[in-house]
Amino acid sequence: MTFEELARTMNERILDLGYENLDFLGNLGHSIGARSSDRVYIEPGNQARLDSVEYFTFEPHIRRPNGCFGYKHEDIYYFNGGRPVAI
């Protein structure tokens, strides 16, 4: 799966559940690297595969439309035997 496929799938799921993504660029997380400038984002247009990075975050920032409060939770993942595992 690519970062773009994950972004599209999860943004659709967020909408299906009655929420909106509050990230101004529509991304849902990024790779973990030595420098923030090296990050690979979970965003539309990013064709890099998830398993092309050692670690990545999934951190949707969501709220109900017109809600007063948003929610953001971050998990960090790596692959073990081809399956993503949360740290």
C-alpha cells in the first residue's frame, strides 16, 4: 500500500464516520526520520510504499463538522513480517 492509498482510504473512512480531517494539507501522518525535512507524508499524491520507511506515524486530527473541539492521537508503526505493528 502507498502513502496515498492509505490517505485516501482513511480520509474516506473519517468522512463516513461523520468527522472531518483538520490537517490543512489533508495528511494523516508521516515517516519518522533524523530530520523533519526528510519526512514522507500520508497524503494525496505520495506514491511511496509504506514499507519503504522504517517507522511512520498515523495521527489523524479530526472533529465533527462545526464542532468546537478536535481530537488528535498519534501512534508510531513499523513492519514486522510484512504487517504493521504499533509501538
